[in-house]
Amino acid sequence: MACSTISVRRITAPSARVSGPRTRPAAPPEATGCPTSARRIAPCGRSPYHPAVRASSFVVPLLTALLVAQTASAQAAPSRDRVRQLLSGIEDVPSDADWQRLGDGALPVLIDLYADGDEAPYVRLRAVDAVAAFPRTATRTFLLAVAQAEGQSDLFVRQAVLALARGFGRAALSDLRPFLAHDEAVVREAAARALGGIGGDEATAALRARLEVERDRVVREALQGGLR
């Protein structure tokens, strides 16, 4: 798979509304104007599904992650169709072990599928989740690029946060802490649960500090749960 398949035109901050990282969402309706519900997904005046909704700061780290992943992949990459099929399952959701059996060559394919704005949002969202099976430098670069992209959907930020914790554990603490102060409660909750799952003195200190200022009930419950 050549790097030239990734173009700036197709690198967007994706958006999707799903109930969880492993639930297949319905296709998003066409949106116009700047409704309140789209505030966290797209700049005012743009539909959250408009091709022009992109983050220029996202392009370089994403391409870097793809290049590193391709260079590090010793095994032949599975086809895009095969990986897309695995990402599209309704009942049979691949485990980390399933992805690892495909070999490191699956990682650049997953990154490429996310970067393709023509792919279904649920495929892109699940690709973010799946890369956690490959705890490599390229994976961390990719997940941080997804989570920090300007105009990014909170659902994709949430998934990237959870994937960072699952793939890197304690090594991701410094990456995860800032998301406790994210604008969106769903992201703060994910960060709280991620840090609580990792545990340790550093994570506990971060959870306690956030609990002192957090006002959202659901996030507070996640923070308190992480401290138990």
C-alpha cells in the first residue's frame, strides 16, 4: 500500500454519533447551518460532515504515523477490503488477538482507513479502536493526532483516549491527563475511566485534582470510581 493513497483532501476530522465504540451507528444525515448539536464537531457555518472540515495540524502527524507503521511492518499487509470487513461486523467484533494474528501489516491499513474521508464513520471509529492492538510509536502518534485534531468529534476523541489507555497503559499517563480537562464531558469521563483503570499514584493524584473542580455528575462518578 503506497503512502500516496493518503491525500490532504481526504484527511478530515470525522464525526459519528454512536452509543459506544463497538456499536454500529446509523449513517449520519446531511446537516446544514450551525446547529447547537454540531458545535463540538465542526466550526460554525460548516456541516460536521462537510469535506472542508479538516485540521491542518492533523495532516503531518497522521502521515508520519502511517509512514512509520509502513516502515515497521515486516509482514505483508492484509487487503483494505479484508480489514474493512472485520471493522464492519455487527456481532463478531475482532479482539486484539484477532488483529495481531493479521500481523503488523494491519496497522498502516487501519490508519489509512481512518484517514479516508470516503469510508463510513463507523469504520473510521472502529479503526481508531483497533490500532490499540499494536502498541507501537506509530500508534501513539496516530491516536494523539486523532484526539488533538481541531474540530474533532468528541466521539473520536473519546475513542482515541480509550485506545491510548488500552494499548499503552501506564506509559500513556502523561498523554491522558490533559483530557480530564476537555470541554466535552464524554471525553472527561473516558479519561477518568482510563486513568482509573491504569491506577497508581500518578493517576490517583490526577483524578483527585480533577474531582475538586469537576461539576458534571457523570464525570464525577467516573472520577470517584477510579479512586476506589
